[in-house]
Amino acid sequence: MAELTALESLIEMGFPRGRAEKALALTGNQGIEAAMDWLMEHEDDPDVDEPLATPLGHVLGREPTSSEQGGPEGPGSTTGEGKPTLSEEERQEQTKRMLELMAQKQREREEREEREALERERQRRKQGQELSAARQRLQEDEMRRAAEERRREKAEELAARQRVREKIERDKAERAKKYGGSVGSRPSPPTEPGPVPSSPSQEPPTKREYDQCRIQVRLPDGTSLTQTFRAREQLAAVRLYVELHRGEEPGGDQDPVQLLSGFPRRAFSEADMERPLQELGLVPSAVLIVAKKCPS
């Protein structure tokens, strides 16, 4: 049975003549299978139908025919001479084989694209898990740093209290040594009650200082959080506590928060975040409101 040429087979399968010739030329005329691979791989290229700049005959390893050099076949053209003529059954059989080959190539391409899509999805999920783990580690590091800062401030505060107590004891001992003997040596005559004169041992009443602060935070959804902080902790510690405990919002994204005081109404700035709670007047207790920041 006579065989169709590669070019004729591609045309029989429905490929445009120019595209089939280009595929054969660019694959080095290595056969219909290589040409079909090229056609299926480049079928969506915008320039797939543009003609080659090099004459087709030279690319295919032969001299250009008269039709390729001079256009349409003339009366003396020998194109097609010597080619065996295929019967209709032979042509259909060969076309059937080519279509089966093309279907196989198409299936292989779809399977390859499916494997690549699955690999891309696997990589995307892996990157998402790594990002989530990194975010969790960052939150844990921030909480650990905040806890260490609290312990350090507590130790400093305890040391400061100890120094104050020691100073008070020294002052009492000095006053007792200085004024104790002279006061007990002379009995004082009975006198009517009157104003007691001030003495060096008496000190003016001092304002009570608090070392802890109880903060209640009202969230936008109506719930509230309550936590006790050190009076010398920065307002940023309260904001961090809110961001870690306010829960997930619909959509999964967490907007930054802004803290407001209840009364009088006041919005705390970024500079206020570095100031102690005691300095901001939030000791011994306060109620704060969380409001979403407007996008800038």
C-alpha cells in the first residue's frame, strides 16, 4: 500500500498547509510524529501561521520546487510527478492511523499538564504551610519577648522597692539616734491639748502608688478582654495582647487595631504605644475600646 507523505498526512488530519510545512521544517523533517509534537506544543502561539523567512526547500534539506520559487504551478511544472496515487480506502486507513496518533499525543499532553498542575498545587500548599508556621513562630517570639520584658521590669521594681525600704529604715535609725535621748530626758508638764507642732520625724502623706493595672478592652463585636498589666508596662503590650486574643475575623485577615480610651474620649497614637500605662493615666484600672484603623 502506498504511503502518504508527512506533509499530505498532516493536511489530511486537518492542519493548515502552511502550518504543516512550518512544523516539518522546524523539526528538521524528522517525520510526522515530531511535526505533530511541534504543532500541538505551539498551537496557541500568535505567530504559528507566519511563514518562515528561509525558503522551505532549504530548511527541509532539498532545493525549492518551482511552486515554492515562482508561485502557482505552471504548465511545465513537474510537481506531483512520480507519486503513487492512493485509493480512497488506503487514504482513510492512513488518516485513521494519524488521527489515533494525534489523539495519543493529546492524551499525553493532558496527562503532563495535569501532573504539572498537581505539582504546582502541592508547592502552593507547602508554601502556605511554611508561611503559617513562620507566622506562628513570630507570634511566639513576640510573646516570649513580652514575658521576658515583664519579668525584667518586675525584678527592677522589686529591687527599687527594696532600696526604698532600706533607705526608710536608715532614716528611722538616724532620727531615733538624733532625737531619742533629748526627748526622754525631761518629763513634760501636763498641758492642755493643742496643735501638735511638726517635728523632723513627721513626713507629709504621700500619694499611693500602684504597681499593677487592670485593663478591660472592649472589642468591636461586643465582647471584652480583661487582663492585669504592670503599671510600668508600655501601652504596646496591651495592643499585642489584644491582637493575639481577639480571635480570627471573617475572611482570615487580621486588621491592625487602634486603642481608644472610654472617657474622656481619646485615640492613642503610635507615640503613646511607647509610654507606660502609669504615665497615660490608666492606673489602677481603665476601660479601653478597640476600633479598626481606617486605611490610609
